[in-house]
Amino acid sequence: MTSIAFIGLGAMGSRMAGRLLDADHQLVVWNRSPAKARELVARGAALADTPADAARQAELVITMLADPAALRDVTEGPDGVLAGASASTTLMEMSTVGPPAVARLASLLPDGVGLLDAPVLGSLAEVESGTLHIFVGGPAPLAQRWTPLLAPLGSPVHVGPLGAGAAAKLVANSTLIGVLGVLGEALALADGLGLSREAAFQVLSATPVAAQAEKRRPAVESGDYPPRFALSLARKDADLVTDAAAGARLALPVAVAAGAWVAAAQEAGRGEQDYSAVLAQIMQSAPRGRLR
Ligand code: NAP
């Protein structure tokens, strides 16, 4: 049994914390909106007053937060995780925040505190079935020590030094965002050329986007995009990808274009919908010859 502080109990974090609790770990939790901790506390988790307080009670501190600003808010300052961490603490950053946010956290670590970045690929269903892909960055001995604990969540793979996990996650999400852009434009093209929806999906089933077309078909046909991975978070990821590419002096026009569709969808008020609602945005906007 390990004492774990779990910080950030949103859609992903609450489920991940629940699985670690089910695996008999000793959990202390903190969330900005305390109501989201209620169910975990009823199941046996302790509730901390502040992130620092949570960190003081744990060997491992896991953060699962929206974005780099949330990570800064929760880790820095007198009530932040770093204020409560000691030489026996390891931090495991599992949000999607990109390599610069991980580097900032690393630069602020008190002496002796360990840090791994371990963002996840997969959504709510994958957490619930323990089938997330987990990209771990950091020193090999630290990764070897802590990755077995992640088994209830999915399959961890050590991808390199600190920051490599965050980089791997951006690589993965660049494909999620890009494929939806391609699929949405293919559907818009089919509409524009007068193909029936049935014919369009039949054609797409024989192409490299077949699996995504099949997965997204019910939402496209019903127009209902219930949130699993919020479009506003995908917008954040699209921006992280293009910023990281610019920082590495890479020209990636496809990533920029796919990100522009996600931005247009958010600006059209779809931020709370699932990120696949970008398909509706593309099908709706493309016939008018503009992004929004
Ligand atoms: P979510 O449901 O929106 O939860 C976000 C969490 O961040 C909440 O606990 C929220 O606290 C907290 N937060 C936001 N701003 C904060 C701030 N300034 N200070 C303190 N806490 C703050 O998001 P999610 O879907 O769980 O995603 C969490 C992370 O995992 C994101 O980086 C996302 O990109 C990534 N991810 C998501 C999925 C998915 O399918 N959903 C899949 C893979 C990776 P409150 O409850 O108080 O708002």
C-alpha cells in the first residue's frame, strides 16, 4: 500500500483516483471545487485542505489538471504541492501540459524531490477499464520504481528523460486533432459533391480513416456530442502542439490548419461539447467557404 496524494478530480482525475483507491492504496485528495471530492471521501479517501497539505501526507503526488495555468496554481505558492513536498516525495504530473510546463515544475523542485511526467492517452472508458496508454518521462530508476503502481490505470511505457512523456502526448494528440480535421473535411466534401451520408461512410470505411469514421458515425448522424474529452481541452492541446512546433522551429501547416478548425468550433460555442463536435463545425462551416 502506497500513500498517494491525488490532485485534480475532474472527469479523468476522479476516475483515476477511484481506481487507485480500489487497488487498496491510501489516498488523500484535493480539488479546487471540493464537491468533486465527496464521492471519493465517502469511499475512504482523506480530504486535504490544500495541495501542500496533501503532499505532506503522501509518498507520491499525482496531478491531473486542465492546463499549464492550473498546474502552476496548484504546485506553486505557499499552499502549493511544492511547499509540502520533501526529499521522500515523488511528483507524477499526468495532465496534458506540454514539455515547457514540466520543465518549469522541474526548475522549482526542492532538493531531493523526484519528478516524472506521465500523461495519458485514452478517455473515460479507458480509465474505467484500466486501458490507458501512459507515456512516462524521467530518470529510469524513478520510472521503474513508480510505474508498477500505474497498472490499475493502464500500460505505462518509459519514453525517455523528463519532458519526454509530455512530448509523446503532444505527438499522440496531434494525430487525434489532425484525423478529425481530415474526417470532417471528407464529410463536408461528400456533402458538397452530393454524395449521400450512407455512401460517404461506405467510402470512408475503405480508407485510412475507417476506424475513426465508424467511431464518430453515431455522433455525426445524431448531432449529439456528449462530452468525454471537452473541445476546450482539445483547443488547449492544439495550441500546445503548434507552440511546441514553433519552439522547435518546425513548420507543421497541417497541425495549424487542424487547430484552426478546433479554435473555430470553440469560438462558435462548442467548448463544452466533446472534441469530436469539431466535425459538426467543419460540416456546417465549409459550405460557406470559411472557417467559422
Ligand atoms: P476536467 O474534467 O475539465 O478537469 C480539470 C481539472 O483541473 C479539475 O479538477 C479542475 O478543478 C482543475 N482545474 C482547472 N483549473 C484549475 C486551477 N486554476 N486551479 C486548480 N485546479 C484547476 O478535465 P479532464 O477531462 O479530467 O482532463 C484533465 C487533463 O487530462 C487535461 O490536461 C486533459 O487535456 C487531459 N486528458 C483528458 C482526457 C479526456 O478524455 N477527458 C484524456 C486524456 C487526457 P475544478 O473541478 O475546480 O474545476
